[in-house]
Amino acid sequence: MILNQYSESELSEAFGIDMSSVEGLGVGAGWGRVAPGVASTSHQHDETEFFVIVAGTGELAVDGRTHPARPGTVVLFEPFESHTITNTGESDLVFFTQYWRDSARARASALSRTRHTDRPQFVFSTPPTPNGDLHLGHLSGPYLGADVYVRYQRLSGNQAWHLTGSDDFQSYVGAVAEREDSTPAEVAAHFSAEIAATLKAMDIEVDQYSVTSVDEGYSEGLQRFFSRLVESGQVAPKATPALADSKTGEYLYEVNVGGVCPGCSHRAGGNICEECGEPNLVADLVDPASGISGDAPKHTEVERYTLPLHEFADAVADHHRLGRVPARLRELAERVFARDTLDLPVSHPSDWGVRPAEDDLDGQVIWVWPEMSYGFLHGIERLGAGAGKDWSREEPSADWKIVHFFGYDNSFYHSILYPVLYRLAFPEWNPDIDYHVNEFYLLEGEKFSTSRRHAIWGKEILTPDSVDAVRYYLSRTRPEGERTDFRRAEFDRARTENLVGQWEGWLTGLGERIDTHFDGVAPDAGTWTSEHTAFLARLSLRLDEVTAALNPEGFSLRSAAAALDGIVTDVRAFSRQQAPLAKADRWSSEARTALALELAAARLLATAAAPLMPRFSAKLSTALGIPAIATWPETADLVEPGSRCTLSGTRFFTADEQR
């Protein structure tokens, strides 16, 4: 017999609360105590774990959903579910826990597509700056990523919406307006419309497209949000070092100044280094140069609303334990918070932007990057208004699951600054946010650049006949974890050899064989051989591979596109192996099964391609005589016998078009 009793003297700190262990039960076990007003740190692990509450009252939070905890409550946490326990009572909350490893259960949880089914997921791609149209570097990153994510989530039965818009108040918009003798409002309106048209041409569906300079109530809502920051006592006017043009005296930041990053020694613009991701305070740039006169600027002090960001290292670390935060972002936070101080200005002298409601400082606007944190909440409320939901930007809900897609150069703002701003504006809200970050996409070995016009613009390459090929190739070469390179010759080769030569070549040939042997009607499977069952198992593995690549935890368009190629490679090899018996009467039943399995592979290709290449998927479904893909399957299925197939007469792709 093993007899153990709860003892306060055996407790020690773990996960932000007090824990002790119980040995000899064959599984991990222990007692836990949560003091009044205390919460455990959010965490997840591969073990299955359950709690039994024996004393006190509180709340359990599991993947962002809260549940009451009182004596007699039993809760089981599946592997990889984020969970916390909070004491909301006036006495100690005591629980007993057991945990163990179950590999099969962990695998099922890792592959689960229903973790957020009953929660609204707001999927944001960074609002583009309307100082130019979108090029392939933009499209390959946040916008394609968010679109595929939402399409897959909906096929899996989950609630998800794609939100983005036009980030009108960027200083870069004003710079274009000055160069073109226009106004910032006119420039923003023109390129915002162009951006929306390019997204549409790319088959990127946006459920809420907010335009910050004209949306009704946007400026007033932003002022209220900023006032919350001021009322927190952490954002206040402060005179700190700044730079000004040596000839005009004009205040310099962002587009109007550049130099050498004080952190990594690469060239950097004002306020952020695209190379290392760290912010700069402009005045700390090495060898700065004014973008106005080209001369070395003069050092001065300017009073601006300022946030002592260095005080929030622990708060950011706690936030990073809650959602999906790639190691790259956590490492960036470690570098940023290694500084002794980081007094970050959150307002700047400018004529273009929204002025704070407070009248402490004249001639300043709310810096557009902190502004964006509010813009996301504004977009959620606007989306809800159109969908009959009472989602409020003034009262964000713990039920919301927020998912961000952005480039690494925006990482500081999204994953470090915004969680701090939300904490100050809404102290009771603990936002559950997943982050998906991409690196730079190069063009022929150099960075895409809107300002230098080193780019292939979306409208240059996107047509109804090319959009699937573009989405396929950008998925296949997307800069995930490392920089990758778009080369036009490689794109043309992939379209001609992979999509036209292999994908369409196989589908057309399959259609011709079905026309010849079965009058264009999908046959039923006949006698099965071991090769047939092995191939069906292979298709199931490919389905698992695509599922893992599109699930939130392991989301990777490169892996998903590679799996699509893998399906075609597998079935072409299978088809060649089975071809010698296609005309042998003795083996006609087995040959029929082989054709049915090729059709199953085509059906799987239509399914797996639906999030990445929606036009191709819809066209292939029609050619197979099956309904458009509406749900993500659990298994690789045969095409229903008797379905009318038109594969042989369907053109799915075109070869290299005239440039």
C-alpha cells in the first residue's frame, strides 16, 4: 500500500505555484497549491494529465476557454493543451494531479484539427502599407499564409476569418505623396484599392478589409485605446534623445533617416532593423544620415509619449508561453530585453496620423505601429457587425483566438510590443495569440523592395490561368525559417515540368484510360492485391502529411506543397508499375482496382490542394464528377463508382505564358 497526505512543508515552486511529488504510483503524481489571487504559468506538454480539486475555488483555462474549479472537479488535459489554474477564492486552492505519457494519445492530439472548433479565430495578415502595390515578396508571406490557414480551418469545421486592410498612416505614405506632389490621403486611397485588387487576383479571400484613414469611428476608437495606455500610468510624455535634419530642423524617424543598426551593425532604417529585427531609437543609430538633406543629422531631445518597455520582460515571457510562438521570436525577445533600458516613443511629431485625445503635446500623432495593435481589435468589431456578432474592440474576449501572419521585420511589434500594450489597455484580458513568421523572400538573389521597385508585382504575373501556378510555386518556395529566392526561370520550369508535365500529364492520361476502358465513368474497385493495399496505405500517409503541414502547430506551406508533389510522384510510379497488366484479360479485375486507386489519388490531390490551389481543386473535383471539396477527410477515399469523369478534356494549367 502507498499512503500519502498533502503537506505544505513538502511544497516547492513550480509553474508559478507550489507543488510536491508523490512517488511509487507508477505514473507522475503530486499535490498542488495555488494561493489566493495567484495563477499558474501557462504551459503544455506531451503527457496526459488530470487534476482533482480537493479544496478552494478557482478557474481552469484550457486552450483559452475557462471552466469553474471547485472541490470534486476532475479535469483531464490532453497532450499539448495549454492550461492554467487560477485561485479566485479567499483560501488556498489544493489539487491532486497525475500525469503519464501515452504515445498514441499524444499523436492523436498533435494531429487534431478541432482544438479551436468552438472558438472564433481571427487570422490577421499584417496590413500592407499603401505606398505601392503588392509584389510577390508580400504575397508569399503573410497574405498567402493567412488565406491557406483560414481555408484549411474552415474545411476542418472550425470558425476562422481572414482580416487585413490598409495601414494608411505610415510615414512611407507621406514620403510618396511628397515625391509625387500629391497628398497622403490620395496616395493611400489609390494604393489601398490596388492592393485589394491584387489580393483578389491572387484568390486571397479577405473577410474584413479595414482602411484606417476612412473607416467610420476608427480615429475615435484609437484615441480611446491610447487614452487607456496613458491612464495606465506607463505611457507618459518624456523628453528623450532624437535626431533632426541639420538644415531644416525637421524631426527624423522611420522613412526619413537611416544608419547602422547599433545591435547587429547592418544598415537599418529609422526605428527598426530589418536584418536582426530589433528596434532602434533613431538617436542610437551609428553614422546616421538624414533622408531629407542627406547630411549627418543633429542630436536633440524631443518630448514624446514614451513607454518603458524594458519593465515588461516577464510579462512578454508569460505571454509567449500561451500560444504558438516560434523560437525565432522568443530569441528576439531575449535580445531586446537584454538592454538595461528601452524607453520607446509611441508618438511622433507629424501631420499625418491620429492625434492623441490628450493635449499634453502639440503636433504629434500616435505612432502607426502601436496604432496597429488597436487596428486589429477594430477589425474584429467591424467583422462582427457584418456577421451579427457582438464582438467589441472595447471589451476583447478571452474566448478569442488570434492568429498573426507577418514578416520577420515586423516581429518586434507583433510579438513583443503589442502584448504589452494589450496588458496596459485591458489588464483583465490575457490574449491567446499564435504567431506565424516568414523571412525575406528574395528576387534573383536580392530583397524585394517597393521603394527601389525591385519587384515582380502581383498584377504582372497573375491571370486566371496562372494564379494556381503562382500559389503553388510561392507555397513551394516560401521563406519559412530561412530566406528563399524567387527566380523567374525556376518558376517557369516548375510550371512547365511539374504542373503541366507531371500533374496534368498524369491526369490527362488517367482520363484517357477511363474513357477507353470504362466509357468515361469511374469504375468500382475489383480484386485487390498486396500492391493495391500498400498504395492505399501510402495515400493515407500523404493525407496525414498534408494535415500535419496545415495544422496550426506545424503550419508550413512548403511542406504542404511538397506533399502535393509527393502524391503525384507516388501515383505516377504506381501507374507505371500496374500498366503491364492493363490489357491482360486474366487480370482485368485487378487492373480495374488499380484505376480506381489512381482516381482515389486524384481525389486526394483535389482535397489536399483545396487550401493552396482552390481553382485547381474545384476544376479537378468537377472533372472527377465529385462535389467541390467542403470538408477535410479522415481517410483517402475512392471516387464513387459511376461518377462521370471528364479528366481527358480538362486543361488544368498552361505552360510558360508570353511575358
